[in-house]
Amino acid sequence: MARRTRLTGVDGIEIFFTGLLILVSILIAWFAGYVVYKLYKGQA
């Protein structure tokens, strides 16, 4: 039998949460960089 390439419900949920994880990781990295920038700017 040929395997279907259509996404099942579980695959869709997995893709959604993986994308959400990547988005939140980028947001956390941006916020950490912003905080460090503001801290160094405040010292000057």
C-alpha cells in the first residue's frame, strides 16, 4: 500500500506546537537581547 502524505490530526497538532515553540524561543531570545541592550545603554 502507498503511504498517504496527507496530514493527520496528530501531525497537524505537532506542527502547530513546534511552530509555537520556535516562535516563543525567538521571542525570548529577542527579549533577552533587548534587556541586555537597555542595561548597557543605561550605564553610559
